Amino acid sequence: MMTKADVPLVKVDHLIKSFGGKRSLFSKSKSIHAVKDVSLSINRGETFGLIGESGSGKTTIGRMIMKLMDPTDGQILYDGKSISHFSKKEMKDYRSKVQIIFQDSGSAFNPRRPIGKQIAYPLIKNKKYSQDAAMKEVYHCLEMVGLRKDFANRYPHQLSGGQRQRAGIARALVLHPEFLVLDEPVSALDVSVKAQIVSLLENLQKEFNFTYLFIAHNLDLVAYFCDRVAVMYKGEIVEVNTAQQIFRHPQNKVTKKLLGSILTLDGSLNEIKSEAYEINSIN
Ligand SMILES: Nc1ncnc2c1ncn2[C@@H]1O[C@H](COP(=O)(O)OP(=O)(O)OP(=O)(O)O)[C@@H](O)[C@H]1O
Ligand SMILES: [Mg+2]
């Protein structure tokens, strides 16, 4: 008998996404085939890396999984069920279970409202929490990402880049998600801040058994952070393997090229890795 653990948490099946191609009276815009025919599955508790050059379709896949946009064709199964056939109630649950963290998640905060109020918003609006109960949860989430309570009263511009990203992560945690799409979550940060955020994401995963889809341009960090990695090129997956195999025995020339670029980062990966290890051993 199949058990729950045998079903991948997320299964992407022959996914296709095209943009444009609409015909008007005078012209037909050229359509962009952002995602061509992508299949992948992500297991519970896994960190699955999705890498590839700019424009290869990574974010588009992440957004379709989040149901921020619909595929042109193909389907996405969450816990064995097609997300396009969810009932209203199932969709509402899904909106809590899956969250996305961007390169600068903090920039999605409204600049004119304290961040605590904004983190509390879905609890009050969707879950009918009282103001007090919601703020209690907010303080708890801030604590989990290493920010003091009083950060709740701050406005987004009063936070550093790293703190803003932590606040963005706190907002993603407030609805108790299971699956997080991390879309280049540390790309905009300095090396040492990068290491801190990576180690925070790792610790959160250990604590809550999160499943991650980790999107990145290059192989920087991926070997350290991911269990398995898919390499994309022009809307298609050209190679999937364990992070170790991708690093040690890349098969596809695209992977080799991405690997080549990391070796010229003169040791910065090692720097990030050793800092992340140090931070982990302090905590
Ligand atoms: N809403 C949209 N309308 C039209 N074209 C789009 C839209 N979103 C993405 N695209 C196009 O789809 C392709 C894939 O974009 P996507 O953002 O998924 O790439 P990416 O791999 O995430 O790139 P990057 O590493 O730069 O973030 C690109 O050619 C992009 O221009
Ligand atoms: Mg992207």
C-alpha cells in the first residue's frame, strides 16, 4: 500500500507556459515559450534546487506552483492532488501551506505601515484572530527569524537588507506553511549576511520539516544547501541529479558551464560554506 511518505509533496507534470501570441486585427505578437515541458517531483522535507541562466523559466515554474499564474498545459499535484481542481476550501488551505520568498521579500512590505501589522494581516483577515492573538504570533515569528519584538513597530526603511529579508521570512512563516519557494532568497545580500540567512533557512527546515524549492542562477550555495538539483536551459530541464553528482560528475554541457562559473568565484563558495558552518555551530 502507498503511504503518505511515498507520494511526492509536489509533482510537476509536463508543465508548459507560453506568454503572448495573441492575435489582434493588425498583428500577431510572437509568443514566448517560457516553460516547455517540465516534469519534476519534490519529496517531503527535501531541498530541491532549480538552477539555470537568466530567463530559463525558473521563476515562472515557482509562480505556477504557488498558483500565482496558471499553466498553459500540464499539471501540478500537491500531496497527490491536482491544484487546478482544488475546491474553494482546499485552495484557501493551499494558500497557507505554500509560501514564496523573493530576492528582497522585504521590498514587498508597504513602506507606510509597521511591519508587525503587515505580518499580522492574514491572521486577522483570513483566520479571524484578535489583534492581541495575532501580535503574539507575530512576535513569535520575529523571534524565530532572529528579530527582537520591537521590530514589529518598525517601518520597512528602518531595517537593513538582511533584517528586511528576515522580516519577509517571518511573514512567510505566520500561516504555518509546509512548502516554501525560495526564489534567489540571498542573491541581493552580502556574503556574510547570505551565510546567516542560509543558516536560518536550514535551522527552520530542521525545526519544521519544511520542503524547499530553492531557485538560483548559478551553483553558488546549491551544493551545500540542496539535496537534489535540476538544471534548466531555455524552458527545459536538461539534467536532474543529487547535488553531489551534479558537482562531481556534471553530465550536460549547460551544467558544466554553470559549474565553470562557480570555480571562478575564487573561493567565495567556501567562504560562504565555512561561515554558515560557523554560525550553525554557535547556535
Ligand atoms: N508575465 C510575463 N509576460 C511575458 N513574458 C514573461 C512573463 N514572465 C516571464 N516572462 C518571460 O519568460 C521567460 C522566463 O522568465 P523567468 O522569470 O521564469 O526566468 P528566470 O529563470 O526566473 O530568470 P532570472 O534568473 O533572471 O530570474 C523570460 O523570457 C521572460 O521574459
Ligand atoms: Mg527568476
